[in-house]
Amino acid sequence: MEQSEVRIHSVITNDQQELNHFLETLGDRLEESGVAFAVATRIQVCLDEMLSNAVKYGYPPESTGQIEISITFDGAEILVTVSDDGIAFNPFDRESPDSLDKELEARDIGGLGIHIVKTMARRYDYQRTKNHNVNRFWLTAQ
């Protein structure tokens, strides 16, 4: 990965088709920007979880909202920011599922995606700013 700062920025609505298109093209955009495959995979997994939650649960039925995605990296660290104008919700406040050691059929539903983000990220935070959820997580670029 190059040492100069690189940014990827996109804005989508809370529409599943737009989300799918963004996720389908993200890998190519990361590769074009010089992100290593293993790092790009971690970014994609984390963003899939964060964005899927925003699209599925972040808005009242039949309402349209806007989700902004920003990825910034400088060679050592990657900052991913997901900002949406949906219902106030801090996903990082949720405890990790306590059923991780159980068989799949016996596990509680929900929380696994955010647990994955918390596990893969070096650090993460949430803020509610000007009626927007702002979720950030940092990954090492190696």
C-alpha cells in the first residue's frame, strides 16, 4: 500500500440494491487503491455488517435515508466511518453474544456481526452528531 493518504468515499441510500452494488464494487476500489487483499477482506466484512444493520434496522419502514461511507488510509492505519441519518443506535454498546461456544442451532439471534467488527478492529467508537449516527473503526493496514 502506498504511504500517501488515500480516500474512498461513497453515499448510498438505505436500499438493499444500492448496498449490494456498493459491496460488489468495493473490492475493486480497494485493490485499485493499493490495499492488500487480506486487509481489504477485513474492511469488506466489517462494512458488510455495519451497513447491513443500518439498511435493515436503522430506518422506519418505507422511509428513505442516506448512508455515507468513508475509508481513509495512510499506509499504517485505516479509518472507516459510516454515518447515517437513521434512528439513534450505538451498536458498540451491545454486549458480545454469550452463546458463541454453543452449536449454531442453540445460539441467540443477533449481535454476531458487531462482535466480528469489534474483534477485527483495533478500536471503534460511536457518536450521535447532528441527528446522525457516526460509527468509526480503525484497522491496521497489514
